[in-house]
Amino acid sequence: MNDRAALEEFLKQRLLRPLPGAPAHWRMAPQPARGGWEPDKPPATARQAAALILIYPKDDRLWIPLTVRHADLPQHPGQVSLPGGRVDAGEAPAHAAMRETHEEIGVDAARVRVVGALSPLWVIVSNFVVYPFVAVADERPAFRAAAREVEEILEVPLDDLRDRARLKWTRRTRGTEAVHYPYFDVAGREVWGATAMMLGELMSLFADEFGPGPPPAW
């Protein structure tokens, strides 16, 4: 689906219906998950954050920007993320998502339309509950990376994210435990963790049970 107007209308209608939610998050979650983690059950102590999935046209395709976080950031250094960040006191999460997107990659909020929200996601490592929003733009934004936060802006075709052949598994060590991590293989990067879970829910709007399947037996 590379027609921006048709996609925008589809998303407006689909985001009004029940969302894929936690089952979509689980399909893109590391296995085994951290003890006590459930994506839709944040503790009362969880802080709030917001993120933006921005869809825009370029070269007859639709794209989504991702960021590579600076290696010296205190949280999730070097990882590929959606633009976003902490919700300030008294701030609406949708406003925070737009503000952070402007601060991190220079997107002009006046040229973007928020069409709806995905399911909140609790990130146990940082104890944030993240509110993801989906937005569209009529043209490619004039991106500008925040020097202290963003090492690189990745432009990823929406069709690549929808391609199940790009869903893969890798194995990492968490402490002394071997863990299987599902990821999107896009833009020469492994997109995993909370970012993959939020993108996985978005892709589940187009295809039920979207995910990489069970991990391989290593």
C-alpha cells in the first residue's frame, strides 16, 4: 500500500477498532522475557514516554524514520529507536510525541497529522510506559538530527517492515542467560526490543498474527 491518502484513511478507521495490543508485542519480544514483565501491565511507578511512527512519501513509496541513538546516552545507547521521549508533567502524550520528534529529527509538527494511537507498552528495563502514535505527512520532512541524541536518521520503506522475510531471530546473552531476540532486518540494522514491538503492532494492523514465528532451536 503506497497510496498515502488510502493508507491514511485505512489507519484512521483501523485505529478506532480494537488494537492487536499485547499479543502483537509478545510476538516481537525476547524469549524468555524478563521475569515479571507483561507489556500491558505497567506498575504504578512507571514513568510516561511517547513515540511517533511517522509515515511519509518519497520516490513513489511510503517511509518511516528511525533514529540511531548516541552510544553515550544513559538509556538504550546505540539502539535503533522511534523518535520520542519522556512526557513532561502536565503534557499530553500525543504532544510529547510531536515535541520529541521535532527536537530529535527536526520534523515540523504543523506539517504532520496524527491519525491515532497504538497500544501503550511497558518497557521494563527503563520502567517507562510508552504511548506510540501514528502520524502521516504529505511530503518528506526536512530532517535534522539532534547532535547530542541522534547519531543517524534511518529512512525505512514501509513495505520492508511489512515483509515477513525481514523478520529474523538472533541470540544474545542477558546476564548469564541465553535469550532469543526477534528483529526487523532493515536499513542494514537489527531493529529489536521495544521499537520492534511497537512496529510489530503497526504491522499487525495489516496482517493478523504478524511476527517471526517461533525461535530456531540453537
